[in-house]
Amino acid sequence: MQDFRHPNEFITFLLIGAQKAGTTWIHEVLNQHPDIYLPDEKETHFFDDADLYAKGLKHYASRFESMTTESHAGECTPDYLWTIGTEFERKSPDYLLNTAERISKVLPDIQLIVSLRNPIDRAISAFHHHRTRGRIPLNKSLKDVWFDLGLVSAGWYDRQLKEWYRFYDPSRFLILIFKEDIVPTSRKRATIDRVCNHIGATPIPDTVDLEIRANDRLNPAMSLFNRVPVLKNRYRGQRLAQKIDSLLPEPVQRWIDYDVTDSDVDFLRNEFGPHNEALETLLGRKLPW
């Protein structure tokens, strides 16, 4: 990019979350649209990473420097929706949870896309995600670490959206439901058409692959390899994990592939109950969970 252009001049939308709710599928399908530009790397994390944000808007704009004739540009960072954390998370210097305010100051005119998943399923998926990446000790249950990494607080959808609504009118949001709008094959075309319409783009071409697979869960043995620096490379470690996982004794397999317990689920159900009721009131609709 030879001349600096303020991001608000060309970024028209953000796909802000929720994490583990089908955002990678939306990104991969939109990336096939000839009139929509997305950065090569799905998640820029510019607005929720202190070091990246400190590099300034020229750095952010450089992520879009290959944009040519496309009329629409955006990015997908599902952690952006997560703006309200636990007390523990708020105390950590690694978390910048005023993301909505920060984005609104740079991109006040954009359209926003949100996909919501049953918060219990989302929390369990996030738990396995962080565990296989070495961020959660193998001897810890979900209940032991619920207060960290957004495992539970990212599923307080009512609180997250209310915070975003402080800076953007609700009309700027397209709210999708993972179970209803993304999982069923019969709904995928209509969902992407809604996304394109929301951001002002033409319908996606019929040639686009709507069945593209995205974000397969890592092999459980990566829970071990991601704790060893030389094996932490996702692809090298994953290949090794696939080779030896079936050779591990059953007790070891059970240890590394933690099964969420009924007690974990009961805890999550009690935690999310009031938030789900508040979310239904906020959205004015019943939810499928």
C-alpha cells in the first residue's frame, strides 16, 4: 500500500464472533466472493492485542494492501465480541476487553456480523481448543479454569452485545444462530445470502463451495505436544499425534482427551441460564438452547 488510506475508507464489515460458532466457515465462504476482500490471515487481532494495536493504523491498513477492485473489505476475529470478562480476566495485562469502544473510534460506519452458539457447547469446545494448545493444565477440569481464557465469560452473550450496543446501533448487527443458520446444509445458501445482503454485497456466486470444512478439532495428543517447544508447531505436532495416538494405552488416551463431566455441564447450565433469558429479551426471540 503506497499511500496510507484510513481503514474506515475501505473496511465495510467485521465478523466479530462468537469464538467456536462457525465464523471460520463464514470467512472461508466469503473469501470466495469476487467482490469481497479478506486478509490472508483470518484473525488479525489488531483491536484486541495490545502489541498489535500499538503498531498503529498504518500497520492495520497494511493487512489489506493487496485489495484491488473489490467493493467490500472486512475481517474475522471472533474474539472481538468478547468485551466483558471475569474479574480475573480484567486484571490480566494480556486482555484488552474494551474492544468495542476501540473499534468504534476507528470504524464507526461498518456493518457487524455475529454468530451465536449454545454457550454450553461453545464453552466445552473452547475448553478443548485451549487444552490441545497447551494453555490449560492436563490435570484441570473445565470448572477449575472457568474464570480464564473467556471459557465462560465469552458466552455471556447478553452482556457482550449490550456493550457493543453502546457504540453501534443494533440495526448494524446481523445475528446468526449456529445451530439454525450454519449447521444445516439446507440453510447455508440462505445464510450467506443474508450476510452478503447485510454488508451490501451481491449474492455469492453459485460456483462457491458451501460445504468447505473449517476448524477441525486438533488431535487430543496435541495436548501433550503443545507443551514441548520443538513439537509446538501445529502441523508437525499434529502429524506426529495422528501417528502415535492410537498406540497410546487407553488410560493415557482418557487422560489427554478429557471428557467433560455431568458436573461440568450442570455448572455451565446454571451459569448461563440467566444470561440466556436476558439474551432472548434483548433479541426479542426464543433461542434453540
